Amino acid sequence: MQFYESTPATGHPQLSPTASNNSNNSPKNHVIRHNLPTPPPSHSASPAPLDRQKCVYESLPNLYHGSTESQLAKQIKLLESHKDFAEENPFFVADISSVYKQHIRWKNELPRIEPFFAVKCNPDPYVIRLLAALGLGFDCASQAEINTILSLPTSCPATEDPSNNIIFANPCKAASMVKFARRNQVKMMTFDNTDELHKIAKLYPSAQLVIRILTDDSKSVCRFGIKFGAPLDAVPHLLKTAKDLSLNVIGVSFHVGSGCYDPQSYVDAIQRSKKTFEVGESLGYKFNLLDVGGGFGHDNFELLARSLGPAVDEYFPAETGVRVIAEPGRFYVHDAFSLATNIIAKRGSADDIDEDMDDQSPKVMYYQNDGVYGAFNCVMFDHAEPKARPLTVQSQLVLEDVQLNERKVDSEEISCSIWGPTCDSLDCVMKSHKLAKGLQVGDWLRWDEMGAYTICAASTFNGFSRADVHYTSGADSMEAQEVRRILQQTAPDLQGLIMYP
């Protein structure tokens, strides 16, 4: 095994770190830039079965060692040292050990419930690799997401037995995607209407179906009931139709909405699921699967789990043999990604403030190099309220050394608004915020908790690039060591990419 310094040794204008002291490095191990790929669509009317030897992630960047803060500082110093020709593009730092910590948290609180990671939330290659190695199942909503999982060059439950470890959790699927699932043995899939049942009966009669029921999602930030879920009074007709079509319904799923803040929502949904099980039994079905969906918040997870777990055990005791799964997404990745943005323009200053303005009115408009058409699409689509703090003030790192001790540089704050780089007036990241008064064009901002529903929906509108991702396995913690060990053992194609101190 080769050992590397974590400080990038490169003078290349693209500025993504590479390891230059490994004589065995091949070109594929020198990844200059990295954007999350969109898994390729199938172009033929009748595509051939998936070639699982071809990974949709053809190359990966290095996985470094150290804290998020140290990696942010290194990238900014690198950019500043090459500012004569470098592009001041936004960039993420992803701490993969944070994902591992969340998995341990899940297993401690909900040991009976199997997590199926919601790929839609963040299909990051390192995140997917780690979760696959940890034995997670995957919640996929499209052919491309299924392809992402099945094409992993890693041996894991999802690739070895997709029929039991991937759920096609989209109640309304294109016919071509149903056929794709059939060819690749992805059997579990949801439905909530009769047309979907007739479609599946024609295209994939041996599928294992899961009826998605409507629940009370009024206590969630993002509500899905308006689009998906069968009301309880429609359940008997749907299950009778499935029975008449000789379809195999194996269980029930629900989703209380994303960002649920009321534990009782899960309890109510479990009770509705029990009633649906009883309807199924009356029609001759023997359900053996309960999918409790997603919606798990980062901050209140323990509170939700301590209502959900007992409710599952009360209505579906372990001795019944019912398999219980969930579809967490943001829970795993919300805290793992931090985004650095650069102030590219500034309008207004403390010197020309209108004296009639109140103290809360924005005094300055900052324009940065990422906005709602990029990573901050979460503001528009996910009800996110991101918060910024300076990484540099007047080109000086506010957080300077490896431990990033805070420096007192113009600590006075001023009200401001923050805008994205596009020509659209809707591209407003924050209408009102307070930041250090001394911020100038060229300074950098840090945005934490940017791992969920950000990268996956970013566009290149107006020709602006998506943010690159730089990876770290974390600092000197047991979790960081375990992440490196797991990836080294389970992903042979990562050899030479995992950097050590």
C-alpha cells in the first residue's frame, strides 16, 4: 500500500489535488475535476440487459484525510496561490465519515428497521460506495438510479440480490422502466392506482408489489400526499384488482413527508398500515413487508425513532416475520457536505447607506458564484434555509491553521442579501442575512449542511458550472479510520485513491 501526503502537489490550473508521488499511478487515478455524473439513459427502444461490469462512475477523485475545515482551507489557499489563472468556482468538501456516523446512529436507534438509502437525495459515488459496503439496500425512483446501483463494481447485497435489496419506490413508472426492472431482477416496486396494476400485469407479472397508502403529512416540511398514496377507502378495490390480475402484493409502504417534525405522524401511519395488512389478509394475501418511507430529520431523529420503533413492534411484532424497511436520504448526507462559494460582486456599501432604512434592511447585495440554479436549488424545491459564514474576510482566512482557530477580523456584522450568478432575478439565495461588514469581492463563504437535494438537482443554466466535490474521510477519529478500512477492503478500484496522512 502506498502512503501519501494529504497536501496536494500540483501546479495544474485546474487545481483539484492529485497524488504525484505514486510511481504506479495510471491516468485513471489522476482525476483533475469531478462533477457528479448523470447516469446515462438508455437510447434504444429495447435496451440490452445492464452490463454490470461497467460502472457509471468511470473515475473518482482522491479521498483525503483531515477535517472538513482543513480541506476548505487548503482548497482556498491553493486557489489563492494560482489566482492569476484559476477560476473561482464553488466547491464542496464531503466528509464521508459523517455518513458512517449517521449509519451507526440509525442502527443504535432503529436496529430492526433496514435502511434503504434514497438515491435521489444524493447519488454521490463515495456515499453510494460506503453505504453499499455497509450492506444497505437502496430506494430507487428511476431506471438511471437503478443503473447507478447495479453498475457498482463492488460486491454488495444490492448488486448480488437486487430482488431483495432494491425497491423501485415510484408508484407511477414509465413502461420502459418497468421492463428494465424486470430484466435486472428488481422485483419490489410500489403502486397506488389501478392503471399501474394493469401496466405491471402486462409487463412484469412476477413483480413483488407494495401498495403505497396515503398518510397524514401535514406535519412535514415537504408534503407528498397531494401526488402519491392511496386513501384507505381505496385500498380494498386496489387489492381486489391486484388479486384479479394474479399479481403478488407483498406489503405496504407510506411516506409521511420529508422533514417530518411530529412523531405521531409515524404512529398514525403505522396504524393505517396495520389496517391495510388486515384488508390484504381478508383477500388471501400474506403480506411480509412494511416500508416506513423517509422523512427523517437530522436534528430530531432520536425523537422520531423513539416513537416509530415501539409503534412498529406493537403493530408488527418481530415474531410475525414482517420485514421492516425505511427510505432515509437526507438523514445520511445532510451534514456531510459543506459548500464554499466566492463573492464575485458587491452592490452598495456601508458608506452610502440610506439613513431612512431600518437596521434589518439589507445594506449590501452580495453576488456569489452559486445560486438557486446550482446547489442552492434546495431553497426553491426543498424549503431549505441555508446559513452562510465567512471563510475569508478581506482575503484573509478567518479560520487559519489546521485546527482553524477563529481570527477576529472585522467582527462587526451588517445586514445583507445574497444572490446567485445568473441573470434571473429569482436567483436569490438569502433575502436577509447578517455577515461580517468587511467582506469584499473575492472573499469566500461557507455553507454547511448542504448534502441533501443540492448536487443532485443542480443545473448549468447560463453556462455556470456545477460545484466540484473534494472528499475527506475525516480527521483522526475511529469513524474516519473505519471508513478508510471499509473502502479499502470492499472497493478494489479505489486503490491508490485513498490518501493517508
